[in-house]
Amino acid sequence: MSQEKIFADGFSFRRNENAPDFVVGRVSIKVEDAIAFMRNNQKNGWVNISIKYGRTGNPYCELDNFEAKGMSKNEGDMLKNEPNMLKLEENMSKNEAQNNPFSDDDVPF
């Protein structure tokens, strides 16, 4: 059930073992190849690329075409709108606070 690897044309990742610990590596992008790759592999305007290690230990860039299975359209829409849901919850909390007849001064502890 394994899918064939699709290498990310135009993208390369390199680690520099002499770099400080906070430097993970460097991504180099060959513009013409990368643009063609992205146009051919985009879904909803996005291309996901995973950086993996090959058998030789060298890193490579691969198309990440993972799609969650079993999620309904409504659940997917909810995930897309999560920031809006957080705003809605914040507004609801503010309204509840404004309509609350008790203040912090009323609490006996």
C-alpha cells in the first residue's frame, strides 16, 4: 500500500554539520523547476513538502500528499475556520462577562 515517492523538483535541503545547533539546514530552490513542480502538484493553492533522510543518510525533499481519510466536509470546513471559531468563542465570553450580574468583588474568597 505504499505510494511511489514524488521528489520535489527544484528543491534541495542540506545540513551543515559545522553550523550552530539552532541552524537546522538550508533549502535551495531552483525557481523554474520549483514553479513547474508546484503548479503540477498544488491542491487548493498549497504544496506540502517533507524533508526526509534517504538510505544513504542524505536529506531529500519529497511531495507530501497525505490526505486525512474519513473526515466529513463539515469537519474539514470547521478546521479551516478554526481561527474564526476562536474569535466567536472570545466574543461569546465577552458577552457573557458583560451580562454577568456578579463582579469579582462579589466573590467571598
